Amino acid sequence: MAELDLAVIGNCNFSALVNMWGRIVWSCLPRVDGDPVFCSLLDKKGAEAEFGFCDIDLENLSSTEQSYIPNTAVLVTRLYDTNGAGIEITDFAPRFKQFGRMFRPAMVMRQITPLKGHPRIRIRVRPAVNYGENRPEVSWGSNHIRYMLQEQTLRLTTDAPVSMVREEVPFLLESPLSLILGPDETFNGPIPMTVREFREQTIDYWLEWVRYLAIPFEWQNEVIRAAITLKLCNFEESGAIVAALTTSVPEAAGTIRNWDYRYCWLRDAFFVVHALNRLGATRTMEDYLRYITNIAAGSVSGHLQPVYGVTYEAKLTERIVESLGGYQGMGPVRVGNQAYEHIQNDVYGSVILAATQMFFDQRLDAPGDERMFALLERIGEQALGVWDSPDAGLWEFRHIARVHTFSAVMCWVSCDRLAKIADRLRLVERAAYWHQNADKLHAEIDERAWNDEGGFYATAFDSDDVDASLLLIEQLGFVDAKDPKFAGTVEEIERKLKHGDMIYRYVTPDDFGLPQTAFTVCTFWYIDALAALGRKDEARVLFEKLLSIRNHAGLLSEDVDTTTNQLWGNFPQTYSMVGIINTAMRLSKSWEEGL
């Protein structure tokens, strides 16, 4: 079993990662960016970790099966022993409407059911405190165990024998049992009946949510799983969508490229809004737009950071946690992300691109107006002031600054979309102002970013290398797909960045040397570029290959080893799941063609 053979459960408040043996190896409670109650994923001892997990250990374990109940975030794991006896574990986080609002408690529910034979199990609940530094104090009652954590108390309510759970004594599983891990609140009502009712209502919620998605004719299961996973990366209280649910899973074996991705990157905004729009998930899209516009409104000068916390935190001080050894022993483990300090000029275009949806989508409850336009103009003026200034770029170099072409193009996007919004609002003078600036920036970027000798747009002004972000300039409207300049750029990217079937984001040394793995979403961008160039058959073949590297649960991480196809990087990666959605939508036959 590979380390990232994990499935995710959650309820848009918190999440948990479950491995194929039914062990919860990662979960931050009570919210996605908090102290991990279960953290053995980042324990250097891995499967032999002493604490930081919750599992149902089947004696003489021989084999396992794991899958989601179709079209839901409810996970089923089946374990079998060497004698053929088996158990079924159903894991979910309650999410359904109750009393006119969404009920999404910070609570994991686990149902354990005997399937056949005489299985003997041992229940082990071993939470951690302060990123694995301490074990909690424990107390118990007749049907519960309380774990006193740093800022909260985790309560296990169960109809299993409490003493056997507390002392981790093996016993025969003769009838179904339930575990409820959640807030320290007295549980009223029959435990098995409540868990069963919560499960059925949670299943109904997800089935209903999926039923109203707009999906392509082809690759429906893949898109549905990606959509559900994208939804699970949503912190619904603010509308934020985090880049991933983990921290410090390295980009490649033996590298210190391991960052905390449990925050919201503004660079993701356009791609996420595009995916949600195409899915028809308008409520989630509106909530995300609300998060983005709140960030924008909070900037008096118009300056934006690349990344913010899920409740708009601006300061995400990065520190190294010594108490955890790291994924497969590959430290360090980081909390926070220094990227919040970076200068990254593409963020202005990302925010304006996302917010443009508010002015043109008539389904939305809160459409854009002149007041919102004025707020966006403040951001546009910032873009005008920095478009040709050195920055860290989309890839967030820590000690390298250049005038990156993608950042400059995104500043042009700011002007171009503001002009279109002004046209929509019939603000004639403002439209003329932004059209004039868009034309000026386009001309200068086209001249300074174009490498005439090589016949391609370069990574930075006056440079001779390329990076994968240049695959996006056609989608952004900077260049037409029929323009030979776009074809030349794609050809140069193929020549320099393609390893096997995957695309590296760049192949030049950065702060940490040469990249060792492909950045998964870049391959999706490449497939989209092939389709735009009319090479659709090639695109479809490559898309199928990329889908084949998903893990058993249909999920992708940030990176992939181009030799072994092993997944690396934080998990599950929002960028990668959005890539599945957008590319499937682009390549799929229409329903009319398919039927």
C-alpha cells in the first residue's frame, strides 16, 4: 500500500484522511487548519506510529477493500482476516439540513459491522496534542471516553465496551458497533439509531448535491468524485477553499519542498470559480466569491497577498514543528506558510477574473454592482503599478525575483476584465480608461516576453526559458489558439518540460535545486492546450493516462513521479481535482453526440 492510498471524509468544516486499513491518519479538529488530533501521516514511524490515529485493528489481517458509496462522501472499508472472517467500517462526517440550516458538527462517525466468520478486533483511539508533542489526559464514563486536548476536549461516545476500548483489548465482534468522535457534549438518544439516521441523512445530502451538478457525458464518475472532493476542501463558514487538506507531504522523496497547504491561495481563484461554474455548483461558487471579495475589501491600498487563512488571516507565520518526524521520515513539518509575505503580481488578475463572474452570471443572489466595481478598480490600479515589476511569480520562488510573463499577463487580465465589466455596467469613461490600459499592456508584454529567436513566449521578460504557466495564456484570452505564437510556445514547452506523459512546471534550478516531480495540474493545462490547438485525439489519450494515476479512491495529490507514477505532495490537491473537472468538460463528447 502506497502512503497516499488515502480517502477523505469531511463536512466542509473539517476533514479526515483514512487509509486502506481503516486507520484515520490525519484529521484537524475542529477545523481544517487546526492542530491535528490525528497526525500519524507525518510521524516518521508511519504505520508503526504510537499515537496520532484511530483504527479498528482486525486480528490476522489479510486483505482490504475500500470505496465510497457512489456519489457521496461516505466511505466503506472492508477488512478480511486469514480465516476469511470480515468486518465493514463505514466512515462519515455528518452533513445535512436540520432546522433550516446546515448541520455539520466537528464529528466523525464510524460504524463497525461483522460481515462473516468470527472476527476479533481491537479498537484504538490515540489522539495527539500540539502536533504530536503530547498525549491527552483521559477520563471515562459508562459509555464515553474523554480526551483532554490543548484547547478542546474530544469525546468518544460508543456502544462498544468502554473498558476494552480504553485498554485496547481484542474482542469478538458479534454485532454492529458505533463510534462517535466529537465535541465534549452529552449524547442523548440511542447510539446505533442516531448513527444510522445521521448516515442516511448524510448520504441523502450528497446524493441530492450531486444530482444537481452539470456533468459531462464522458468521465462522469471521475468528475463527480473530483467535485465532491473540491467541496470537501471548502471551509463553508467563510467560503474559503483550501489548496489541500494536509501540510508537509513533500513534493518528492528526500526533498525539503514540503509546505503547509491548508490555506486559500488567490492564484487558485479563477480555476476554482471556472470549475464550480461549469459544474453548476452556484452556492459553493457564491460562497467562494464572498470570501474573495471580503479579502479584496479588506485591502485599503489594493495590495493583495498570495495566500490567506480560511477566516481571512493575513499573517501565516511559518514555523517548523520538531515533534513530528515527517511524511515517511522526510521532515521538516511546517505550520504556516511564508508565501503570505511574497510579492506575487498575478494575484490581482486572479481576483478580478473570479469576481467578473458576479457581473455576468444572472443566477447569483448577489450580483456585482458599481460599488463592487469601484473596489475592483482599486485592485486594478495596483496591477497597473506593478505589471512590469519583478516578483516571486506563480511558483512562489523564495529568493528569485524576475518580471514573470504570467504575472504581467495577469495584470493585463485585470485591465481587460475591468474594461468588460465597465462595458456591462455602461460606464463609458471607465470602460475607455481600462480598454486603453489593456491595449498598452498587451502590446508591451507581447514585445518584451516574446523570444523571437526561439519563437516562443518566455518565462520572464528577456529570458530564453519557459514554464508551464504559459500554457494558460490562450485560456486567459491574451493570445488566440490559432496564433502561431501560441503553437510555438506549446512546442517549446513540449520540448523542454515534458517528461514521459507529464509536464514539469519548470526545469531550471530554484531555491532548492532542480524539481524532481511533475506538478500534476500542469499536465491538465497541457492537455487543454492540445485541445485548443486542434490536437484533441492526443489530448484525450493523455487525459486517460493522467486519470489512471489517481489512487484507488479517485484522488490526486500535488505532484507525480514521472518514472513510477507515485503520488507526492499535499493531498488531496484542489488544483488537481479542478484540473479533472475542467479538462473533462472540455474534452467530453456532448450528450447529443454520446446518445
